[in-house]
Amino acid sequence: MNKKTLSERDICTKFITPNLTAAGWNLDTQIREEVGFTDGRIYVRGKLHARGERKRADYILYYKPNIPLAVIEAKDNNHSVSSGIQQALGYADTLDVPFVFSSNGDAFLFHDKTAGDGGIETEIPLTAFPSPEQLWKKYKAFKGIADSIDPAVTQDYFTDGSGRSPRYYQQIAINRTVEAIARNEGNNRHLLVMATGTGKTYTAFQIIYRLWKSRQKKRILFLADRTALIDQTIRGDFRHFKEAATVIKHRQIDTAYNIYLSLYQGLSDNNDTDAYKQFSPEFFDLVIVDECHRGSAREDSKWREILDYFKDATHIGLTATPKETKEVSSSEYFGDPLYTYSLKQGIDDGFLAPYKVIKITLDVDAEGWRPPKGFKDKDGNVVEDRIYNRSDFDKHIVIDERRRLVAQKVTEFLKGSGRFSKTIVFCVDIEHAEGMRRELANANADQVAISSKYVMQITGDNEEGKRHLDAFISPTALYPVIAVTSKLMTTGVDAQTCKLIVLDSNIGSMTEFKQIIGRGTRINEDFGKHYFTIMDFRNVTALFADKEFDGDPVRIKEAGQDDDISGTESEMDDTPLIDEQTGEPVVFQTPELPDRVNEYPETHYETRRKILVNGVEVTILKERVQYMGDDGKIITESLRDYTRKSIHTAYASLDSFLVSWKQADRKRAIIEELEQHGVLFAALNEEIGSAFDPFDLICHVAYEQKPLTRRERADQIKKRDYFTKYGDLARRVIDALLDKYADEGILDLENPAVITLDPLNKLGSPVEIIRAFGGKAAYDSAIHSLTDKLYAAI
């Protein structure tokens, strides 16, 4: 056998896999091949989106399911044994795996991260691959796992038979936490930082399940500060605990359960009768605090009283946004994170949605507003003579015209992007939310006339709005479309289909900013949610420049007074985007309710009367459109200019393109090559016309040739009777092929399978059709001639 002629897959099948099984690795439970462990970043151009390549390991080896030990990168035998090691090391770093191998079928290069000085990389024969027990023993020594805690560390994950399994980063978070708790090295406080939308609750569920089943932890308390979080959790993953789990309600304590879910408010009422004191201090041996940044990090908080009471238990904090201020510190209490999975990582991996930004600066915000001498408010009182700025508007003073203009711009965007795109508008306080609901209702009067629920105020004090929060979250519910809020929806709201977030509130906290951005980062491809847009009226997105922010926008647009932003979603940044995984250009395709108000720290406006004014001219400053390129530079370029440059990169002249086109065995291959260079044929069809073949789009846009429609090309062939030498059946086949090309744009006429498609399959069997042309060679010659003549005219 000549190894040099074998493919990479052949090398795996004939040399690598057999030696793995010979070393004792189970093919069904311990060896996974061609494992895609990311979803591929979503790239956005206007309304178009495309997925980048998934990161894919040739092999991942597991001691037990979800406990990975090793990564193997295979290459064909024309490469050296070590040629895949750097790629494999990159995968191993991502997957938190200590043992890394590369092979070309001759031997293995073994990179051992657990080795001390010297011997970190060694070449070993194919037959000397280490067994699962050998690698597990080295892993345990490296991680400090004693034999006595082996059962806890290797405890099975929960599975319900649906095939659902943790994503790689959830796996890391779960395994690190279980290992740290099982080692019990004197530290009983741990922190996990995971971006909003990455499955913190599912991660917590698996941690609890494994520790509970292994008897490491027998009674567990899961704390949150919002009823919606508790309700979502018990109805979601925690439902699998069945009769072992309960939700503490009305401060009624029953000690017969193993797993308890509770609002911290449900355990505390600020006096000696706090409900948590009905438990003994030793009752719980594990306490998990969801969204721990909101209270448990503060030394004088009620959270801390509960945690201090159960001080002997292990405490795990979960958050997307750890707080670090002079008064509040997550890390001081919980310690440094066991694991962090950031917003940027989530977007890069394709698990979270990227986003675009529209920045709208109002003149009164940028320049301030000073009332003319003697200017009176709506109550007839003279307005204090001073300069009012962005921090004053809607908090101390209300300018009707400002709110109206914000509502008009939001509506303008929705008319261009989709009137039923779920939208959250964040306001300064409840009064501001009430006022914005009214302005948005007026701006969308046509939709409100159909359903009054098109725009709804959903704030902590509005029972009617809160009753419709679940409907807003539901992907299948049409209404409400626009939710106007202040603090209620900043966190704990799983709005999978939210496509627009409007910022008209002064947000100075990075924690709150990240939480708000997190309302849009979930992806729901079934309902067309691949990215979202942030419309910023308060320059809040300046926080993108903060070193603490870790997920940059894909595009920024600054809009002016007379700028129509209804088409913003369709505007294209035509700089080629490079898939970070493959290095190739990206190819785009067309595209429960709160029990009490005080759970939500809404800002109430009754405590101080606001100044209400109108008759103030409010405008938007000059427009400036910005596209954020892959290199971070600002660029603006039309679709046609970008396409022309991309095609010229591959084919410098019309002649070179025509020669390649004529010589190509498959025309589709050239189209795919140009798509890899970033040519957006779907967008070109939308702009120039859907009746044109990619061949004509290329010749027209890149080389200024007059395009012919597919029907015109097909009719030219029919008129000239090129194929009169063939019999009746063969001519009918050719006519059917031309009609299929004209109607559907079939490019691969040379593909033998085309004669099995409707309506050709009604003319005869493949054997009969080929026989009508005089045999296979004659059929191939006829189709090749047909293709040449089809593209002869330019």
C-alpha cells in the first residue's frame, strides 16, 4: 500500500483508529471523530448573514462522555508526523485538554502538557499509543485528583435520551467546578463567569446533578432575585429533579426535599423571623447564587446575610457581569473565576448573535438646551435658567419634541427592517416609559389600530404589561412587538427573537450595559434571528471603548436629522470579511411574572416633580455612516464596486475569466470560488435582477458587458437548431434542459444526475436518454457542446 496516495480520511480509518482501539479506547463511548465544537461565527452584511466554518477536531478522546482527555489532528502522508501539532494545540487550549497528538499515519507526535521540564513532546510508534487508564492517571496527578474522589469527578452527566449534551465551554465550567469541589482544598467559594445567553442555568443543573448523584452534596439551595428566573429554572432543566426539588413559596419551609429554589426575598423579610432561619445553619452543603453580581457581592446586602448563615456550605456564584467597585466585589467574596466564557468568545464561536449599532445624536443632547428668558413649562411656571443636558432629559426635565423624535426614528427603522421585529426600548424611569409608550403608539398608529398590544409598557409597577412579558419573550407570539421598560427587562429575560434594542437611558454601569446588550445576543435561526441592532440615543455605546467590554459591534452607523434609517438593515459594508477559522472570504446567503413590584429596582418618578416643556425645536445632527471593517478601519463602498474588485482579484481580465469558464468541467466550481472571495450573488440578483445567470452578473458588473437573461440565452440556442442531427427524444431532452436552465438557473448541465430530475425523468429512464444520444460518450459530448453554445454570446 502506497500511503502517499491515501487521503487524510483513509489515514484515519486505516492507521489511526485501529491503533486507538488496540490501545483500549472504546470506539462507541471514548472516540469521537470529526467533532465540530463551535457553530461558526455569524458574519453580517446588510440584511445578509453567513456562518463561518466550525472549529472541527479530527479526534477527541474521552475518559467518559463529556470528560475529554486528548485531541488528535490527522494529516495525509504527504505531511510530516508533526505538521498538525500547532493546530491541535490550538484546539486543546480551547477545549481545556492536556494531551495533544498529531499523526500522518507513520507515528504519533505526543505533546504532554502535564510533563515537567523536558519530554513535553515525543514521537511514539503507532502501536505505543497510551491507554485511557494511562492518560487518566496522568490527568489526575496533574489536577491533584486523589483516588478517593475519583467517583465524584467521573460521575456521569445527566442525559434524557434526547441527544442534548453540553457545549464545550459548559463542559469545561462543569468539570472544573466539580473537580474543585471534590478536591475540597479549603476554599468553599467559587465563581463562574459566562456571558448572557450561554446557558448558565443548564451548567448549574449539571453541576448540581453530578455532585448530588455522587453524594458529594446532599442538600442544595439555588438562589435568585427574580421570580421569572426561578420559574424559568424549575420549568426548564431543573424539572428533571422531579420530586427531589421544590420552590420555596410564601416562606413555607418543608425539609423533606434535596434541592430548593428560592428568591432571596422569599427567605428574608428584614426581621428576626427571616424564613431561612427555619433551616439549621448546617442544612445546606451547596448554595448556588444566580446573577450573583446583583447582591451577594455587597457586604451589607441581604444576600450576604443568607450566605453567612449557611457559611459552612460551598457557595457558587454565577454571573455574566462580575462587579468590581470600591463598594462591591464579586472576586473578593467568591475568588477569581474558575472559568470565564466571554461575550466575544460566544460571538466568535457562533453561539451568540453579533450586532450592529446606529448612533443618533440629538442637538439638545450634544449641545445642551438653555431655556429663553422667561420660558414657561406646561404648568405655567418659569423654567430655571441653566443649561440642561443629556443627564437631565427625562429625569429632571421632559421635552415632548425629544421623545417624539426618538419614537419617529425607532418607527422609521422598523418600517425598513420589519414592523414585527421584537424591540425593547430602555428608558430612564417609569414615567419616561409611560411617555415613550404613548409616543410610539402615535408613531405606529396603523399597527396599534389593529392591536393595542403592538406597543406595551412592561415595567415593575404595570400589572397589565407584566402579564404580557411571556408573550413578548415567546418566539411564536406576534404581540407585543415593542416593549417599553426601564429596569424590569435588563436581566433575566430570555428574549430569543429580540432584533432591536433602543437605548434612551443614561447607563454608566458596565454591568448594566452588558446585561442590556445580553437581551439581544441569543440566536434563534428557526425564526430568522441571526443578529440584532442597537439604536443608541444617549451615547451609551461609548462603553464599547471601555477596556472592560469584550464584544465589539460589527458595524456602527451615525445618523442625522434628515437621514432615512429605514434602509439601514440593507446597507452593506463591502470590505471582504475573512473567516477566522479558514482564512477564506466569507460567503453570504440571503437571508414567569414577578410576585411583587419591589423585586425590580425601578426608578419611580413621584418623589420629584419633573419639569414638562414643549415648543422646543429638537433636531438630529449631521449624518455620518460608518462601516467597521475586519481590520478595524472605517470603510464605505458600494456592492458593485466591491464585487468588481473581488472578481478582478481572481480574474484580471474578461479574457482570463472566459478561458477559465470555458475550460471548467463544472461551472458551479467557479461560482463557488468567487463566493469564497466574498462575491454576493444573492445580493447582486436582488440589485440587478433575478433573471440573470451568475455568468452574466460577472461579465456585467466586472467587465461592463451587457447582460442576457437566462431565457434569452436558452431561446438563442433553440432558434439556431444546433442539434438537428439528433433524434426526437434527444432533442426533447435538450429542450427540457434549456427550459430548466431558463426557469431555475441550473448551472451543472454536465452533471449526469440532471436527467433524473423533473421533467426530464418523464421523458425516459437515464439509460434510455443516454442511448438516444448514441451512448455515454456521445451524451457527454452533446451536453458539453450545449454548455459552450449557451455561454458563447456575451
